[in-house]
Amino acid sequence: METNDIVLRAFEAFAHADTNTFEEHIPALTENDSPLGKLLLGMYYINHGDEAEAEEALRECIALDENNFQALFNLALLLVGRDRVSEAIDYYEKAYELNNTHFSLIYNYALALHKRARETDDEEVYKKALELYFEALEINPGHINLRENTRGALEGINVSEEILEEFEAADSRATVKSFAQQVLRG
């Protein structure tokens, strides 16, 4: 069977959560050089809790296609889960260069930067996290966890209580954007 046929059948099995059929294709997917095949393997291993195999497959996918957004994003998520935040940030950054409108990417990238900022107490990293939090808030201003994390990053750069109160009052895309511009300039 040709590589494209194998990958297509594996994709169909994966999309339909047909684990048995997908697992029949694992040996062929492991041996081929299809970025989609490697991505599918990575996602399968993530779903089955095999982080080492997932990481290997996602890295192989990226080696074959360095601009594979899904592989970059999912590898970053996996690395954060394995407490390898600095390495994850590099993958988030590359994924962000490819797609800077993906809410989940923006939010998770900000979370990773925020975690790094708390570990290093680096104001510049806090500010980069805040930029991303504000971008995410423009997409979804009512996201409760996002708002709480944004407030935490604001506290990390020691803004005044007055500014924190203004942030709490910013409830629309327009007011969040205006607030973000004010905070990041000053």
C-alpha cells in the first residue's frame, strides 16, 4: 500500500476514533516520512498517555515540516506538561509566528511565559505574557481563567490597586484593548 493511502486510512481511523484500525497502521506510519503520519502518531500517543512516543513523533513531524502548526502547538503543550517550559516557549513562539489568531495557542503561550516570569521574576517576560493575555482577551473578554491569569501577571509587574480595579471594569473588547495599551505603554 502506498504511503498516501496508509496515511489517509490512518487519518480516517483517527478521525472516527477507530483505535483498532489506527493501531494496524502504526508500523507503517512509524516507517514513513509523511508529516501528517507523524502528526497522527503524536496525537495518538498523546491521547494514550505515552508522552515520550508522542514527543518523538511530533519532533519527527517538525523535522519533516518545520511549519506544521499543529505539531509545533501540540509539542509545546506536551513540553509544558512535562515541566520543560523554556523549551515549550520556543515552540509556542514558532507556532505563533505561523498563526497569531488561534485563541488556545495565544492563551497557552501566555500561560507558559507567565510561569517562566514567576520563576525568574523577569519583568520583560511578564510584559510579553501580558501582551498575549491582552490579545486573548480581545478574542474572548469574558474568559474567567484568562482574566484571573491576566490579573496575576499585572500583580507580577506591581501595578497599582487602581489599575487592577480598572482592569476588573474592562469588560468589552474595546475597553480591554484601551486598557492594554495604557498598561503596556506605562
